[in-house]
Amino acid sequence: MPSIAHLQTLLLLALATFVLAAPRQTQQKRSFVVERIPNPAFKGRTPGAGTRALIKAYRKYGVALPEGLVDAMNSANAGSTANALTNSLADLTGATDDKAKKEKAKGNKAGTASAAANSTTSATNATAGTGVVAATPEQGDVEYLAPISIGGQTMVMDFDSGSSDLWVFNTQLATASQTGHTNFNPQKSTSFKLMQGATFSISYGDGSGAAGNVGTDTVNIGGATVTSQAIELATAVSTSFVQDTQSNGLVGLAFSKLNTVKPTAQKTFFDNAMPSLAMPVFTADLRKASVGAYTFGAIDSTRFNGSLSWAAVNTTNGFWQFSSSKFAVGTGATMTVAGGQAIADTGTTLMLANAAIVNAYYSQVTGAVNNATVGGVTFPCNANLPDLAVDVGGNYMATVRGDDINFAAVDATGQTCFGGLQAIQSDLQIYGDIMFKSQFVAFNGGNNSIGMAAHQS
Ligand SMILES: *[C@@H]1O[C@H](CO)[C@@H](O)[C@H](O)[C@H]1NC(C)=O
Ligand SMILES: *[C@@H]1O[C@H](CO)[C@@H](O)[C@H](O)[C@H]1NC(C)=O
Ligand SMILES: *[C@@H]1O[C@H](CO)[C@@H](O)[C@H](O)[C@H]1NC(C)=O
Ligand SMILES: *[C@@H]1O[C@H](CO)[C@@H](O)[C@H](O)[C@H]1NC(C)=O
Ligand SMILES: *[C@@H]1O[C@H](CO)[C@@H](O)[C@H](O)[C@H]1NC(C)=O
Ligand SMILES: *[C@@H]1O[C@H](CO)[C@@H](O)[C@H](O)[C@H]1NC(C)=O
């Protein structure tokens, strides 16, 4: 077991290998790398999920991969990660081998059925101006999926508060790319209208992404309805999306300025729905290994403890961004991170924070190491993890439970676990699903603010 000094040396060495890169804040995308291990819901059965989640987040925000992560990616142990990461733009049609296709087809049935079933069983009846859908975690909480209806066709989608395009798998895609997915068929929708000449393209440094044409249709999310929502129909998607058969597209919920439709950027579902919502809000109630909900137009106070604390959102970058310049580990003293900013991103699996926070946190965890094999901090799965409190907007310290920071085992033996908290070498911290599991979050588009309260434990 390394001493704290040793740990810090390791972390410093690792940090020295980071290559600084300005975050690309105008081109957002998801870059899924999908787990193919059966029974993924348990810790100990998600080998590689942590490394993949970390790589995905770095790629999403255009941060260069640290050397350790590149090694991890190339190691035999993370073979499927390496495959997914070698995808390039040339690969956008997403053809894959037959074996993989069969696995995908299998996975899809289960995933679609469960998310859809949960939406009907656990959604409460929407009153006028509200909508509620179940948010179901998939693949060991790597992503949270929820059903939406487009022109009457139900699609299970990934809701992403870190991007602003609503794009779907659909019948224009090459057959190989459609395999295993639910594909929207515009010809079977009586309300679909093609938007002549409009195209979209979400791409990223590594070339993963989606591109295609655009139409409008009626979108209903748990009872909240928009009759002329821009639906972006992919004609090309990167292999990582093809492989993620649980998800059939993204519902972007960041600010509309990030939308990529050309020649005219389109509004997000939330922006379109807002005037008819009972309240100009949507909320994310994401749970560890269990079903939560996305709600539009209402704040359901039974979903959190106490009252919400509100923070002003800085919309300059198009994200749900707030100041976050203090933190505390366990019962320790509050420490400062000068000028810290963070975004609340449901579409990122992990919590990526300033290295000072990550260092201070793991210095309190016995056996925590910056593990080059998997490219991030790991610790013994039975480690006692302290809570982490982070500043949200200056007047609220959001507690992320230690238990939620234990993300997933790195291999099938279940001895070593990957940290849900990892460092990001960027001015913008990304508070992803690890934070959401501990905190109920309300996104208020009426006064551009974000409200948080701890989940009931
Ligand atoms: C769906 O909801 C039921 C009841 O809430 C739950 O038991 C089940 O595990 C959920 N399914 C998934 C895939 O989360
Ligand atoms: C929703 O409303 C219907 C009809 O009013 C009722 O039968 C059903 O039990 C309600 N479901 C929930 C979850 O409240
Ligand atoms: C925004 O609105 C909420 C609820 O409507 C209110 O409680 C909060 O104080 C407002 N926040 C800001 C930053 O204005
Ligand atoms: C908002 O964010 C932008 C970009 O990060 C920054 O330049 C600006 O100073 C911020 N505004 C406030 C009021 O913090
Ligand atoms: C680093 O991760 C590997 C899994 O790839 C694990 O076997 C090993 O025990 C970890 N090292 C430490 C010191 O925890
Ligand atoms: C709600 O918060 C209070 C005060 O922080 C705490 O004592 C209580 O245990 C919490 N209740 C639940 C159900 O989590």
C-alpha cells in the first residue's frame, strides 16, 4: 500500500503527462463505448467501464488523453475500448462483424423493453404542462436512458444536458448500422415534415459523431409535447454509437446555441416546450443502479430531501455552467479552488474535477493509486470512501456520497474499483452522473439557474 506521499508523487507524475488542450466547447457529442459484459448491473461485473467512461468524457470535451489512459486503451485488458477508439470519420457508417451484430441485437431487446416498461410503470400521471419519464441506468450506470415518442414511435434515448441536438437512429441508415436499434421511420409518421436543405453534423476530435438531415415531428416526453420539434435523422453514425444498442439517439438539453443544424440552428425540446410547461424547468433524478426520472415542467419535492438551493447559470458557453470554487473532503476543512467553474452534464458518466480536488480526495482513501493499467485512480473495492462536498454557485455545498464515488470494478475479480471522481486538465469541470446520483438537479430555463438538493438517502 503506498503512502500518501507516494500517492501524491504518482499523481504528480501522471499530471505531468497530461497535455493541455483548450476544451472544444462548441461541438458537443456523445461517444459511447459500450460494455458487452452480461449482467452489468453489479459492481465487479463491469470490467473496463471506468476506463471507457473516462475516455468518453475526455473525448467529448476535446481534452487530450493522458498517457496512462492511452496505455490502458491499448492494453489487451481493455481490448474493446481500443477497438472503439480506433474509429475515425472514415468509419461513420458503422459496419461491424456478424458476431458483434448478434450481441447487439440481443442487448437491444432487453434494454428497450426494460426502459419502456419502466416508463409506463413508474411515471406518474402527468398533469397539464408537465411530463415525466423513467430514467433507467444501463450498463452499470454508464448512461441513463428514457423513452420519448416521435410521431407516435417510441424511442429509448440518452438525455444529455451537455449537448443540444436531438438526433435519432432511423431507417435511412445503412442496414448494418440499424441492427439492434429501434429506428425511427419518417415514412410511417403522418406528422413528419422534411426540413428542406437542413443538415446536422456533430463531430469531435477523434471523429466519432453523427451526421445527416433534419425534419420536424411531434415529440412527446412523458406527456410534455412539442408539435414541431427538429428531429435530426442520422445518415452516418460512428461505430461507438452503433455498438450502443441500448440507446437510439440523444436528446440534447443544453442551451440551443450549441445546436449544430445548418443553415439555421434549431431549438432544443426544452426550449420549445418551455412556454407550455407549468414551470420553465426540467429535473434529473438519476439513481445508482435503479430507476429515477426526468421531469419536465414540475419539481417533484418527494424526490429530494429538504429544499433546493439555487445557483446562477452562466450560459456563455451554452452549458449549464456555474461557479464551483470550494470543496471539502469528508468532515475536513473547506478548501478553495480559485476561479473554479463546472457544468452539470447528465451525458457524462463520471465526475471530472480539478486535480487539486481529486488529489485531496484520494489522499484520504487507503490504497488509492493512479493506476496506469486502467488510466485513472483506482482503490480497493472495499475502501471506505469519504463524502465529497463541492461548491455549486457559491451558496451551496453539494455532497457527493462516498458510495457513489465507487464507480465500478476494473475486472471480474471485483477487488479493485475505478473511481467515479477523476481529474480533468481543463478550466471547466464536468460534474456528470456520479454527482447526479447523490443530488437531485433542477434546470431552470426561466431564470437560467440550477437548483440542487440531496437525494433522500
Ligand atoms: C424497472 O422498474 C422495476 C420496478 O420499479 C424494477 O424492479 C426494475 O429493476 C426496473 N428495470 C430496470 C432495467 O431497471
Ligand atoms: C393514471 O391515471 C389513470 C386514469 O386516471 C389511473 O387508472 C392510473 O392508476 C394512474 N396512474 C398513476 C401512476 O397514478
Ligand atoms: C430562479 O427561480 C427559482 C424558482 O422559480 C427561484 O427559487 C430562484 O431563486 C431563482 N434563482 C435565481 C438565481 O434567480
Ligand atoms: C461566464 O463564462 C465565460 C466563459 O467561461 C467567462 O468568460 C465569463 O467571465 C463568465 N461570466 C461570469 C459572470 O462569470
Ligand atoms: C490497477 O488496475 C489493475 C486492473 O487493470 C488491477 O489489477 C491492479 O490491482 C490495480 N493496481 C492497484 C495498485 O490497485
Ligand atoms: C434529510 O436531511 C436531514 C438533514 O440533513 C438528515 O438528517 C436526514 O437524515 C435526511 N433524510 C433522508 C430521508 O435522507
